[in-house]
Amino acid sequence: MPEIQLTTVIKADIQTVFDLSRDIDLHQKSTFKTDEKAIAGRTSGLIEEGETVTWRARHLGIYQKLTTKIIAMNKPYHFTDIMQKGAFKSMKHQHIFSQQSDNTIMTDIFEFQSPFGIIGKVFDALLLKNYMKNFLLERNKLIKTVAENNQKRERSERQNS
């Protein structure tokens, strides 16, 4: 099963990064290139353990639906979502957070598998793994930008008070 592991260092507190990572509205902003929209389940705000969200998006030129469920959450250190319905044979995404000094270390572990046996395995290796990695990097880039800008604004407000 293909696995993508990404680590993003964010100069912001862990709670901010954790909340931004489960913010449906921010996720939709980060995926504007694929026209991703939350259409069922939790469709805005912060998703919680036990909740589902159904996304509609255009990936690789095809509109698809994907329903995921948050199956585990330990605030603000970890949450995991899995696919319940969608184009993958299976999908699991672990979001792990740790605080190190002024930084939050955000780690993604994304495991997936396409259907269709050997053809799916070849598709995963040749195209989908890199596509999904870039998709996650784009999402993480926006989380980092928003979190760090929020942190700067809060520091500035404290200094000016």
C-alpha cells in the first residue's frame, strides 16, 4: 500500500495548527484548484471525532465524491480520518502534531490504495502517489501561512496593548 509521509514545521502554537488542520472551510480554500466542496456531513467549521464529511472534487479531470470519517482524535496531538466511500480501495490519513519550542511539527501519514489489482498498483506508483503528495503539500502550505500570520498578528496585538 503506498504511503506518503510529510513533515511541516510551523512557527505557531500546536492548538492553532491542530484546529486549522481540521477546518473544513480552510481545506476548501486550499483545494480551490480541484474545486473541492464539502457537500454532506460536516460542511463547515471544525470536524470532530465521529463526524463524517463528503467531498466533491475534480481530480485528474474527473468529478468524484469521497466520504471520510474521523475515527480517532486526541486534541491537539492527533486525529485520523479514513475513507468510507470513494474512488480508493482504501485510504487512511493520520495527522500528528507536536510542539517543539515556538514551532509545531505537523506530520501527515497518508496511506491509500487504488482498486483494480495490478493496474491500480501501477497507477498508484506512476501517477497517483506524486499527485496526492502535491495535493497534501498545497494544503499544508496554506495551513502554515495562515497559522504563522495569525501568530504574528497576535504578537503584534500584545505588543501594542
